[in-house]
Amino acid sequence: MTATRRFTVLDDGRPTEVDEPEGAALAKRAEAAGRPVAVDLDERVAYLGVGAAERAKALASLEAPDFTLPDLDGRRHSLSQYRGKKVLLVAYASW
């Protein structure tokens, strides 16, 4: 009788040891569900990332700190003036 090789699945940062066929099946199901997956068959390990909706939710909850900068005409603009609006900030530095 041959022993089934173990496979490590990292899902949400938690490692789980499963049989190799089960680990490959878990990775395939996660990928089919739209989650990013990284698999190393030689090392018998898979990393299952979070789905796009969960990543978007986390990013939407982030809020940049307020700051004030002048425009080219010297008028001062604070980020808080634009809350709720999309803002493109171009930063440039010359060292």
C-alpha cells in the first residue's frame, strides 16, 4: 500500500494539510470561483488568495489622510475638499 503524499493549502493565511488530490481539487475550485491561486506541485503547496469582491471591499474602506497642497496658481487644495470624488494625484520629485 502506498502512502498518499500530503499537500499544504494556505487559505486566508491558515495552512491546512490535506492529501495531494484533495489539495489540487481545492486549488481548482478556488480558481474557478475567481480567486487568485498559486500552486507549486513540486513542493506540494498552494496559496489561495481572496476574491476580487473581497479585495475591492478592503480597498474601499481605506481612507487617505488629509493634506493640503498648492496648485500651479498658488491656490491651496485639501484632499478633504474632494471626499467622495475620484482624485488623480500626480506626484513628481527630482533628487
